[in-house]
Amino acid sequence: MTGAPLIGVLALQGDVREHENALASCGVATRRIRLPADLDGIDALVVPGGESTTMSNLALRWGLMEPLRARVGEGMPAYGSCAGMIMLADRLEGGRPDQQTIGGLDVTVRRNAFGRQVDSFEADVQILALGPTPIHAVFIRAPWVEQAGESVQVLGTIASGDAASRIVAVRQGHLLATSFHPELTGDTRVHQYFVEMVREQA
Ligand code: GLN
């Protein structure tokens, strides 16, 4: 990689623009990924929040699922927020029967894990990898990580309440995922952390 990395944003569905803005404020170039050819030359991938069943359908229909699996399997860094976390998970609970994922992260992710009463909520999450100030996290029909394999590093958990100690941020080598949406809050530390991962990999 010479100069700034080029980061693809999976643009099948979801909050693509918000991730583009967050990445732009980290000083990296982005490209929308809709077709397999769009993957040529990108250094990393962001999978946005949205609806993972729709992303799965569209990725299969447009022939993107296998190329995405291949690139992520070869070690291309990827970050997924919310539905993006679901897309990067090897195993799902509460997925639709026909739902597929890109996979790569050795985790079981539970969809819509926080339940109906708390469809959406905000909480401060301590993520020491991002510094001492907790991140203000927005959760929207969010998943959590139900089970994580040995090589998965837990970066953040819910501090208190019914969901106390549930895992909401993980890293496994070149893969990063959060249950919440840092792209919605203007705090770019998660995106900066990901860009650092991408630069280290290069
Ligand atoms: N519940 C959604 C899904 O299963 C994820 C929600 C989100 O990305 N905000 O895909």
C-alpha cells in the first residue's frame, strides 16, 4: 500500500454514508462495494449496520458472497457494525434459515439479542483499546456475541443492567466487530482503531 489505504464499504444496504463520513474524517479513501469487481484493489472492508438478512440476500444474488469470503479468508481486514458484526460471524443464533454470512470471526452472534422492550438504547462502553474515555454506544436491534472462540479478543462488554457483561466488541486478528454503531455518534475512535489495523497489516 502506498499512501492512504482504500477502504471498501459494502453498499448493498444499510448506513453506508455514515461509515464513509467516519472513514473520511480518519483521512482514508473509500469505495462502495456492490459488485465483485469493486473488490479489486481495496485494502480493507467495512460492513455497515442495517439488516443482515437483506445483505445476505443481495450478496448472494449479486455474486458477492464467495468473493467476500475469499478476500476475508485471505486476511483482508474487515470491520462490521451491528448487522455487519452478524455478517462477519461464523455462527448465528436467531438467524433466518436461509441467511448466510461472510464469516471469519470465530464467534456465535445472537441477532436482536437485547429483546423487544429495549429495541434501541444507548450505553457507555469501556473499550480500553480506544483509551480511557468510554465510548457512547448506540444499539439498534443489536446483536451480541454469545460465544467467542479462543483466538477472539473481547474488547468491550455491557457494564450493568439485564445485559451486564454481554460482549459487544471483539477483535480477532484482522477482523473487528461491534454490536453498536460508532458511525452514528461522531466519535471516530473505532474507525481510527480499524484504520490502524489496516495500516499495520500493510
Ligand atoms: N437486527 C439487525 C439484523 O439482524 C441488525 C440491526 C442493525 O444493524 N442496527 O441484521
